[in-house]
Amino acid sequence: MTSPKYLFIGPIVQTIKSGASIELQIIEKAGIVVQDGQILEIINRPNKSEIKADNITILEKGQFFTPGFIDCHVHAVQLPNIGLGYDKSLLDWLEAYTFPLELQFSDNSFAEKVFEAVVIYLSRIFKQKRTLSLGTTTACYFASLYNEASLILAEKAVKYHQRAFVGKLNMDRVRDDDYYERTDISVDNTRKFIDDVYKLKSSLVNPVITPRFALSCSMKLLKHLGEIAKENNLLVQTHVCENTGEIEECKSLFPDCPTYMSVYEQANLLTNKTVLAHGVFLEDSELKILAKHNSSIIHCPSSNTFLRSGLCDIQRLRRNNITVGLGTDVAGGNFMCMLDVMRSALEVSNHIGFIQGDSYKPIDFVDAFYLATLGGAEALSIDSQVGNLIAGKKFDALVIDLQAKDSPLDNLKNLTLKEQLQRLIYSGDDRNIVNVYVEGHKVK
């Protein structure tokens, strides 16, 4: 039996790559033909009577499609700590707030409650549950040290149809609170977790190798994880150069490695499927290592600001041919909404411009939009599947409406689609995201 065919009609606003340059593409009236969650064709100014489709959706006046948002770095276990401890710097914050919270995920009932809230957003407007209401169609999650809790998160993503990478944390450095695993146990549990995720048989949810950061892992464990990633062709996620104190401690723990990045290189963890959060204080030699391995940096501007880590210059990264995505980094970041992170990225870039002067060109709203969509897909090595709405990719899309009920924006003048996108990024919120699709499946 042939699968049903869907036709979506409305404007598309997205970014595309032309060589090394990023361009904003606007199609004023597009027809998007979707079957089995995949975009078969994009038709300019379609005549719906001439297109065979089992179901036709036509956007209302003022609405438009964008690609779904991609959060490349989020700590699912830290959701209960949003807004806490921002008077502390990174390492003190981890000890005072983060590790004590994460220990609680040995309780599976607690994990159930938190991870339900991570994947599902409780609407403050309608007082009912709405899946993926913040527009994050793909998330790259740091889960728990504990296998059972981490699998619960993967199951929630499958249940609510979110595209997700879920990582079981690895930590084998001995701690007084026993929040670590012996090296061999960590390796065995990681292999079991990978198998358990694959048993879910979901095209949307995949495991990701997740050494927390160099400070929490021995070189022996890091090398084992590098081997597992290679054997299974898996994405790797971790942290690098977030905080100056963290960097000094890393050099102390690994005296044979001249830089933080060289620790991961020695462990064979750097590939074109490696994403490293932060990268605020990367040395020039570390940029060369990143470029050599085609590894990516995930910019987390909100948490870098709230935890007073520093200002990451992503223009420097891009000049050195480093792929960059965006992450909320909850709970270092204060909100799970990618619109908020785009604004933070714009503010950080402007602040760097204040410091460096007229020679520096800050990013603009098109750059921020790219980082939250196609740039994130490139960082996670899934740009052949998602990131923009073109034939052959999955239909991961948002319907945006600046005139939606209870919208924070007024409707006092007519705006071009480019102006509407600009306004959404600078001043919109989840109320302007009226529908969300993941692989053709309507989840809001």
C-alpha cells in the first residue's frame, strides 16, 4: 500500500549555503510535497489542483515555514536547576548545584518526571501539555551517569517524536560523593546503553558517546570511548575550554598534553562527528587541531554569560574553518528556547565588537538563524537530513505566526518575510511557533 502524500503550501524562510557563504532564502509561495516524512519536491507557486496529494495544508495569511531548531548541547538532567547558582563560576557551580542534583537520577521515578518535562513543554497559556512547543525538533542531550535514567530520556524522545542524540555520561575520576564509575564499568555500561538505544528501533533517536569533560575522565577511559565511537560510527560530545580555571586544572591532570584539545586528540576522540561545547578560550594551536579533524564547536552564549566564563568569538572560529552550532546548555543557560540563545549569540557578538572596535563585524540575525538550523545540522553531521527544507531532506519544520493569539508582537504595520524573521529572532517567543513537525509528524 502506497504511503499517503502530503502537500504544504506557504512561504519558506531558511538559510542555504552557497560555497562558503550563508544566504537567506525566501520563497514567497512554496508547495512542499512530503511522503514518509521526506520532502519529495519543493514547487514554486504551486497550483494545488495540479498536484496529487492525500492531504493539503495551506498556511494562513501571515504564517510561514522555517526549518526546525537544533539544540546541539543541552543537559537534560539539569532542568530542575535552571536559574540557580549563577553567582558562581563553572567549577564551583558544578560542585554546589550540578553534581548533587545529578546524583538524584539514580531514582528512576525522579528521572521519569524530569525527562517528561524536558521533552514536553507545559504551555503557560493553555495549561495543557504540548510536545516540542519551543520549536526544538533536534536535541543533542547529555543524559545521566546512570544507564536506566539515560534510557528513560531516549524513550521519552521516541514517545514524543523528537529527533535526538542521547548520551550516557562517562566519569571515572574518583569523587568523595561516589558520583563516578570505575573505568571498566563505565565502558561496559556505555556499550550496554548503545545496544539498549538501538533496541528502541527509532530512526529519530541515536546514542552519542559522552565523556563529561577531560576533568572527569582518565586518559584510559577517554581512549576506550574513542574506540567505541569508531567501532559504532557514533557522534561524540563533550566540553572544551569553557573556563580559565577548568583549563588550568586540565593541564595539571594531563601534564603530557600541552592543551585541553590535545587531550581529546590523544584519545582519538576528535572526528568529523565530534561536537565540543563552548571553546571560549581556544589557543591558535587548538583551532588547527579542530580544523584538522573537522570537529565542531557548539556556542553556548547564555551559559557562558551567566556562569561568567567568557565571550566566545565565533567569528574567529569561522575564519579558521570551524563549524559552529548553538546550544542552550541548560542549566548553565537559563532557558530551553533556541530563540533566546539566538538573541544571546547576537548580544555576545556585539559585546565583542565593542571591545575589538570597528574592525570587528558582529554576526547578524541571519547568521544566528543559520546557527540554530542548518549550522547546527552541519555540526551534528545530519545536514544531509535536516537543517533546511529542500528535496531529499526530512520535513522537520516550524510554522511561524507573528500574529498568533497572545503574541508578544503588535500588528501595526506590514512587514516583509525577512523583517518578520528578524522580528521573531529579536522579540518573538514560543507563542509565535504555532505548529511543529518532525519527519512529517505534527507534534504541536
